[in-house]
Amino acid sequence: SRKPAPNPEARARAQPESPQQPAMLCAGSIEPELRVLPDKNAIVEPLREFVAAAAEDAVARRGYFAVALSGGSMVKLLSAAILGGAAPLDISSWKVFFADERFVAPDDADSTYGGYKSALFDKIGAAVFAIDDTMELDNCAADYESRVRAEVGAAEDGAVPQFDLVLLGMGPDGHTASLFPGHALLSEAERLIAPISDSPKPPPQRVTMTLPLLLAASQVAFVATGGSKAPILQAALPSYAAEPTETMAYPVEHVRPASGRLTFFLDAAAAQGSAEL
């Protein structure tokens, strides 16, 4: 179900005194954990266990599990993971946001929210926060950021809301969420949710989480399947051993959570040439 935006007073209280810069959040060199499975279907059970453990820890620690989801092939995989097993996972304490969303109505075939609604949330309940597509694009992004700030608490030492887990996909061009190679949003330092009107992948209008929000997460996991991802992973995975630079070619390389907790779930095709790392 879609939740209403918080009232203006709640939005004002949620605003930080000063935004943090990506450099303050970004880890330097990190060592991602690689989990390589034979095929896409084999990812489902390990992903279920991973998400369940993250949720259990978060609920015990702060009473809810704040998670950001990507769309695309993640919808089917994650829905199977949550609904599978002896019984579906208990997601009643989850707060679900979307790492990016197409600027379309919720019943549009391109809607990530709509995809999850039919595959998962019509079957099992959680607090799900979708964009308000009735607003202008810029206002929609600002409203979604206000809702994140109102619902998701920050870490003790920061002003940026801290998701317990962000689940990301990646494209064969190395994009993640709606952060594309060479795009100005890779340098966005103030907004946590930003509009994009020139996405190279249709539809062109979207809203996306930016690096300051992604990097503040307690942990991040990528799920990548298929041989089209192998060349990007071969290039990107070694870069995590070095300090980040402004010349990194692929947005996935920029995702270095300050916690250092980064996991890749890969099938054998995507991991080709990278499994030894």
C-alpha cells in the first residue's frame, strides 16, 4: 500500500542542519564478499537467508528493517526468496523504499512498485513507500526524500538516513539504480533523492537515490546475473582494492558503503573471469 507523505512539520524536523558530502561517507578500499552460484535460480535461497538475517538484526536493534529495492530482474528473484522456503518471511516490520523508480503511474508496466505489488505485496504485507507520480518530477523527488528522512533513522554519528540494506542490480553498461556512466548525478552531494529527466534507458524520467544515501547504508548487496554483466564485473571488482577516484568508469564502482559491507550475489555467467578475485 502507498503511504501518504508526512506533514510539513514532520518534513521540516527531518531536514539535517547540513548535508554530508559523498567523500565523508565513502569507504576507501574495501573487500566485497562474492557469492557465486551456478545459475540465477540458485541465488534465491542464499539471498533469502541473507535478507532474513539482515532484517532480524535490524528489527532487534531498532524495531524495524529499512530496505531499499531495485527493480528489473530483482523483482522476480527477491519475491521468490521472500515467499519461498517452508513459510514466507515475516515482513510486517519492514519499511520498503525503492532505490530508483520510473516516473510513471503505479499500474504502469514500467513501475517498479507495481511489479513488486503484483509479485509480492499483494500476497504479504509490509509498509511500502512508493513515489507520488501525481507531482511534478522535481517535487516528486523532493517529496520522496522527505519521506525517507521521516521514516528512516540516521546512524548515531551522521545526519543521513541509514538503510539497513540496499539491494541493487546493475546494467551491462555498469549503471545501478538510475545512476548512469558519465551522468552529473554521480557528483550529486546534497540531494539524497534526485530527479533524472534524461535517462539513457527508457523511460527517461525517473527518481533515484544518490550516492550519499546509498553509501550511508549499513550494508549493500548487488545481484547480477547473465553473461552481459561479466565484462563490467571483470573491470569493476578489482577497483574496490584501490582508493576511489573521480575517473572510475562505472557507477557500480562508486558504491562503497562507509560500513565496508558490500556483497555480490552472482551466477556463474556473470562471475566469469571474476570468481578468482
